[in-house]
Amino acid sequence: MKFTNLHGLPAPMVQALSQGWPPSMNTLSVSSLIGPPRIRTLTMKHWGEMEEDVSGRLWALLGQGLHAALAEHAANKEILVEQGIKTMVKTPAGEILVSGRPDAYSAGVIDDYKITSVFSFLLGDKPEWENQLNVYAFLYRSAGFPVKELNIQAILRDWTESKSLSDADYPKIPFITVKVPLWTPEDAGIYVNQRVEFHLTHPMDPCSELERWAKPATFAVMKVGNKRALRLLETVDHAMAWAQEHNAKNPKDKLEIHERKGEYVRCARYCAVRQFCEVNPYTTPPSAEGETVWEELE
């Protein structure tokens, strides 16, 4: 893995951000286990050819600082902070070591600290968060520790005070605790075994729509000459029906429908091995245009 510094970040930041280790053939980290096998396989195969600019890891640097502070101030308490934990998982397809490093464990409670956006909080639980923490619970149970609660402790990096004063659903401070559903030991074991078997038997399967972060196409009903949509609909038929209903009430408005192209967001911009993936639909990141006029209505 080669790290570049295209934007001229200071040397200490570059050094802190230029850290990375290839996946191991004999070990599945929790992040790899819950992630697409294809990305892990291509990362192992092309590690020496991969290139990443350190600017893409700036938010991760804040996370490193957060975890360092937590480790320092929890050192003398009965809290396990970033304690590496692993267990061998055996399946009909083979066996592999599953390893993780949960942020904090104390008295049956697993806490994972994240620096994230308010939007992520407003969306509710992310499936990957639930999967990640329940695999941590599986690992702790395998080591003989009880688990009774899972939490995301989130610092909201884009929080604004003005919105907290005007919106009842907006977080009141730039921090929120999100309780994550705790699976039964049986369900967690089934999930881990299925994921291990899938990684071992389907290492190059194409990523799913969810794993590609698929963003569907939408149809925007707009006044001719305006840049802002009056309404976004999922299909052109719905968009045309809404436009006709609008015109019945506002006959002077001249409307048109723009198709905003769908996108695989991860494939386009965020997959570290996108240049090595034969099924990636993008040879270069798509332009910001992505809109075509579908039909003009009066």
C-alpha cells in the first residue's frame, strides 16, 4: 500500500495517517467478516499496488485521537479498552481465526465510540453497526465474558447549536448514545458461522446492492429554468402524475421532469480496490451532472 499526500498535509499528520496492514489469509477481522468478501480478496491480492491519499483519512485521525484519550483515562479503571480478542471459528467449509478490538467493555456492556454525522444518527441504527457490535459480543462470550448491552457512543462532527434549538428531533448536544439490539448467543453464532463460510466459499462474489451503497434513480419535477425540484419521485410515472396534478392547480407553471441517474456510491468513490474490480461499473468517478431532461410538461 502506497500513501500519497496530494494536498500537502503537514508531515506529522501524514505520518500518523500512513498506517495500514493487509488482510491475513488465516484471520478475519470483524470489519472484514461483516464486509464484502470480494473487497478482502482483492485487497490481499493487490496490496502492493494499492494507492491512497492521506487526505481521505482525516476523519479517521480524529477517531484515533478519541480512542487514545479514552485508553489513557480508562487505564486505571475496571474497563477493558481496545482489548484484542479472537476465537477460532470452524465451519463445514473450513476454519479461520476471527479477531476484533472492541473500544470498551465493562460489566457486560460493550461500547463502540464513533465520530459520525448527525444524518447517521437521524437515520437510526445502521445494519453494519448492529452486525459489528454483535460479532464483538460473540467474541467476548467465546472468551467467557457475559454480554448484556451494546451501545454506540457517537460524537456528531457536523452538529450545530441553532438546529438543536429549533428542531425537537435534533440532538441537544454533539453527542448521542444509541442502544444497539443485542442478539441471542445462538443468533450471533449462526451469523458468524454463515459469514465465515461465505468468505471461504465465495471470495470473489460481486458485492450486493447494499454493500455497493446503491443510490436509486429519482425523477425530479421542476419548473422550467429552476434548479430546485418541486418534488422527487421514484418513477417517471409517479413524477408525471404529480406534475399533472400540480398543473391542474397551477396551470401557468411550465414543468419538466429530470431523471437523476442512480449510482453505486461505494464503487464510484469509496472502494479502496475499485481500480482492480472487474465488475465495477466506473472506470473513472462519475461527473456531477448526472441529470437528463425526461419530458417537458405544460
